[in-house]
Amino acid sequence: MAGTRPTPADQAREAVVEAALARLDLDTKARLLAGQDMWSLPELPGIGLRSLVMSDGPIGVRGVRWSADDPSIALPSPTALAATWDPALARRAGRLLAQEARRKGVHVLLAPTVNLHRSPLGGRHFEAYSEDPYLTGRIGTGYVTGVQEGGVGTTVKHFVANDAETDRFTVNNVVSPRALRELYLAPFEAIVENAHPWGIMTAYNSVNGSTMSEHRYLVEEVLRGEWGFDGFNVSDWMAARSTVGAIEGGLDVAMPGPVTVYGDKLAAAVRSGETDEAKVDEAVRNVLRLAARVGILEGAEPVVTDLPETVDGESLAREIARRAFVLVRNEGALPVPAGHSVALIGAAARDARVLGGGSATVFPAHVVSPLDGLTAALPEGTLTYALGADPSQELAAADKGFELRAVCRDTGGEVIGTRSAPSGHIQWMGDDLPDGVTHDRLDSVELTGTFTPRESGPHRFGIKGLGAFTLTIDGTEHFSGVQSTDLDDPFVTFFGDPVERATVDLTAGRAYDVSLRHTVVVPDDVPMRVISFTLAHQEPARDADELIAEAVAAARAADTAIVVVATTERVESEGFDRADLRLPGRQDDLVHAVAAANPNTVVVVNSGSPVELPWRDEVGAVLLGWFPGQEGGAALADVLTGAHEPGGRLPTTWGPLDSAPVTRVTPTDGELPYTEDVFIGYRAWEKEHRTPTYAFGHGLGYTDWTYDEIDVTGTTVTVRVTNTGTRPGRETIQLYLAPTDPTPDRPARWLAGFANVEAAPGESARTSIDLPARAFEIWDEKSDTWTPVKGTYEIEASHSLMDTRLRATCVF
């Protein structure tokens, strides 16, 4: 694959880049390739280069501060975006995020994540799009195109095979060349070819013996050489291991700073002859090219000079959510008839979980819960609420009822700065400190304030973080000591569990003084300065049987019962993989009980990844809501009431863990062999002749469709469908390719194209879909190249993988 032909504007920018590069000495060049702090590269006034600022993440732009006092739009999770099967909608999402990035002074967005759903146990499953490389590539292409149309760079990540979290810093994933090409590299290749991303992020893990931050073959030969990628390559945070290995392997930027493997170490390696200055020049050229593209290199015209129209973030977040909801079962329970009384049940109905944990975290200015959304949508007096069963009795960051601030002191105990604390979680990265506070003066941080409980009884308190802490509640010291860990993951303080340190009987409505003081120790040789700790809390646990009984009574008294079930931040997050696919707590018991009391029960599943649904055949409807973003509750009300149709289709297979063909995420002796080769997701389910709960591509709407005609001309497939229902609707036409003479080393069929159509009742719609040549090729390991597989193929025009409506053949 060759790169695109440069335009005159590209050539002009390249001339500015070369002139700037020629003015830099070795030490300055080496310094430019090292992060100056957590999120940025140094400015170089001598060549007119401003500081390049990067930020997480895939669903919103957090900016350089990990703080709720700098709010961001929170879109639905990437799995939700992929469930829309709509690259154009992903493009609009990208434009919105570019708008947010510009508002926050960010030049490069550290997204999207295009790793695959290899195992349902993957901890960041919610942050990736799909188990299918073609769908992933299409959605990722739309996303990258939209962001860069807004003048902001992207870093497609995590290159490559970063598909699980267990031992992610050290694991060596052993992947066959064919599986690499046909599955794991395929989304990256498609995005490079079709969206021309300005950046790539290399992963923590190794592939076939070489860590990705030093993988010369995959970065220099494949990414740059074969595909023509001309953007910059940034390491995942703290992933770069060695100076010479990284620069020789094609790593342009080592993040974060101020301590990295580049900078002075890189200049010294050049002077000692361990590497050549030409390699440094290549990396600097890539960074300067990025700076020119985003408009921070003097003399270079940015790629985008006319910005897209302003996007209404709240409106788009709501649209994506309702388009992403996947209705997997409906026995006439939805939409809820007008005038029905509704019992809304579940902790997640009141306290919605709208996003996954880890670096994807953002802080929206507001969140619309299902309770908020339905309260606004239903007539007054028709909605009741019951807690039902709390999915979490785990310690979480102190939140409701707490009024906190962070107080910073020097070694003499003098207050040197304060900052409001919206919750008990403190996470200050780099120089993101309260006004007037610097690292060299900071000795301790105290979270202090009041707590007014909602419930009387025994309240549990805990601490997450490493170092010395003192916990005081109502004037009594409950803990004073040091917390440590044996784990080698430097981000354990972000993702680890709080340690319970006190249980205190408190009375509802009374204000209590609380304080957690942390002595700050940040060694001089750490790559980044981070102050991260949490005051954790859990309310008294009510009797679960009593809560379920209350929910049953509410359900029995209502025409329709809606139960919202959910995972928690200790189930789905960056930093660890899942142990199982069960809903936490007694939520399954809750659904069984409510369904027995009211067969007209609708279950809304608030999770970013598959969960087991043992009660699915007992309820009237099951709606998968993903992590729906800040407007999720409003979107849910739109769909439940029938104001809008649920538009989603499954981007990954849902089934029980004991039937899943590929589950392993834990290495043995540092290695994780991908023994399944090219058979993951639906490919593996079919190879093993196993039937999932819900198949890839499945999803119902509020109308019906017939597939009338299919015509094949060459590799262009035209399909006509008719809306035979009573409502307007949207149908996702999916094309699967199946060789008529199958061989055991190839999947039985695979997704080769798709398109969305809309039609009013009684209307027909026609669409033509071009099948890509790659759909007819395999990676030949003997010749080390893509090879067409000639023969006859059956083309299936389908509503889902398991619901084929029309068939035709083509000869390739």
C-alpha cells in the first residue's frame, strides 16, 4: 500500500518542517522527543514551535487535569458506538471530540482504541469496538476522519494485540503471522489506508518476542513501509523500555516526562555511536509534521483552516445512545404503552454507570440517569422507584453526602494551597496542582470536610493509594500507617482496590467531620509525578431479601416493570481483566423475582461488555444499554416510550462463559499464546458448533422488514428491502461471505460489508455495497503476502449472522 500523493499544501508544510529540523541541534532534538510532563512536549521558540498537548480519551476529552472541576462531554462507550454500525455517526462523534479538544487546548486525542474483543473477559472490552476487524476498521475510520476534520490529531491504539490487561506490561503475546494480518493488524491497516491518521500509539505488550515500543518489523517495515503511514508514533504511558531499542524500533515520542528513555539519554546514545542521528531526525521530522498539521509550527498552514459547524454535544450524545441500544428480546413489552404505570427498579436506575474505568474516564457536567429520564418522560404519578438489589457493596470514592476540599501543606505544616474535591478521589498528574503549590514544597495533602449520611448504621471507610495515611472520623483517629503493594504495575494506585480501614456507626442527617491525610513521597527517578489516592466509603448494607421484596411489591402493582442491572467499576476497567461474566451482587435474583411477579418485565443491561443473562426467557424484553454516556437516561426514555426506535446491532457475540470458545487472558511464564489463530468471536463460535445467547449482528427494532431482492454484479451487491411494519424504521443490512468449498483453516463465513437504510411503513429501500478485495484474500505465511482465494462464494444478505434473508453467489 502506498501513501497518498502529497498535495501542494502538504509539500509546503513539509518544506517548513525540513527548514525547522535543520535549525535544531542534537540535544534539542532529543529533548523534543521526550515528554516534558504528563501530557505535553516542550515548546521550541527558536523555530516557532508551541508545546504539543495530548489528552485521553475515546469518549470525551479530559484535558490535562484529572478532575471533575474541568468537565467534559461524555459520549457512550466505544462498544456502544460500534453497536450503531454507522461510520457516519462515528465521524460526527469525532467532530464533536475535536471541538472539545480545541476548547481545552488539546492538539492530539489519544484515541481510538481498535484492539479486538478476543476474549469476553478482557478488562477494556468496553473501550474497543468489536470482535470483527472489518467493523472495527469501518467505525475507527469514521471516528479518526471526524476528529481530524476538526483540526485535531488522533493516535490509533494500542498497536498491536493489546487485547487483555493481565500482566500487560510484561506479557509476550504469541500470534501467528496470519492471525496478526487478518485480525489484529487489519483495523489499523484499514484506518491508515482510509483515514490517514496523524498518530499511532504503541502498546505495553510484546508480540512474538519484541516489545511493541521497540518492534522494528511491525512499526518500520509494516506500518510505515508497507502501509505508508507518515504520522508520529507515541509510546503508551511508561511503555518505552530502552533508549536504543526504542529509537531503532521506530518510536518517535516516549511519554510521559520529565524522566524518559529519550532526552539526554538519547543524545548520549548518538554520541557514543549506539544509534545514528539520522534515526533521531526521522522521529523529529514526524513530530514536526504533526505540529504543522495541527497548526502549532510557525510558518506552516494547518491541514484544517475552515472548521466544521459547531456540534451540540448533549444532543449528539443522546442520539448515539439511543442508536446504540440493542433490543435483543421483545415479546411485546416494548415500547411501553402510553398510560401504563411503571415500576423502575435497580440501583443503576438511580445512580447510572455511564462510562468504564481507567484512562477513558472523563467528568461530565451532568448525568441523566434512567430515573431522571423516565421521570421527565412519563406523566406525573405513573412512575414508582425501588432500589431492588445493590450490585455493589464495594468501597468506592466518597461521594454522596460528602463536602470535601484538598488542603496542601509544606514540611512545616503551613497551608500552601487548596482545591475543591468533588469526590474522595484525588488524582493530580504532573504539574496539575492547586494554585501556588509546587512539587518541591508539597509535603502532604489532606482531604477534609464533612459527611452527612443518608442512612443510619455501620458505615465502612477505606483508603486506596500507596504511602503514609492518617484517617480521622468525627475527631477519632481510625488508621495511621503505610500502605504498600507487591505488584509491578505502576498504575496499581489508579486501578487497585481500596483497603478497608474503619467501620463507624453514624446517624442519618448528622454532619460528621472527616479527614484523610496523605504524606506525599514522589521519588526523583519516577517517569511521572502523580499524586493519587482515594477516601473510600460504603453505606450500610440493607438486607437484600428485604430490598428484593420491596421491588417485587412495586412490580406487582405496576403495568410494566423496568429493571436496570449493571456492572461496577470493579468489574469493568482498565488495569485488570474480568473473572467471570456474572452480574455482581444479587441482581440475577432480583430479575427472577420481579419477572415472577410481573411477566411484563423489561430488563435494561447497563454494561460495556457481555454479561450472562440467566433470566432472559422469563422477561418480556431485554435491552442492552452499554455504558450510555451522560445523556443515557434521556435516550433510554426515548426508546422505552417509543419516541425513537432502538437502533443497535451487536458488535460482538454474547454468550455464557462456559460456552465461549476463546477466554484465556492470563499468561503462563510470561507468554500468552493465541492458539485459536484466526478463530475469535463469531468465527470461533461457528467453528466449535456452539450456539451463543445472542449472535453477532443481532438486534430488533419496532418494525418489520422483508428482504426482497439481491443482485450481484462483479463484487457489488445490491439489496432491496421493504418496511412491512407500522412504524418508520432503520435496518442494518449485513453481508457475509461464505466459500462454497470451505476449508478447515478458514472461517465458515465473515462480515464483508454492511449498510443502513431507512424507510416509512410500506416503503422499500435499495442499497449497493461494494465488497472489498481483501474479503477474498488470506495472508499466505509461505509467501508472506496477501493471496486471493479464487472460487465461488455465497453472499448472505442478513439481518444478523444467524438470520440470513437472501443468498446469491459470486465467482472471484
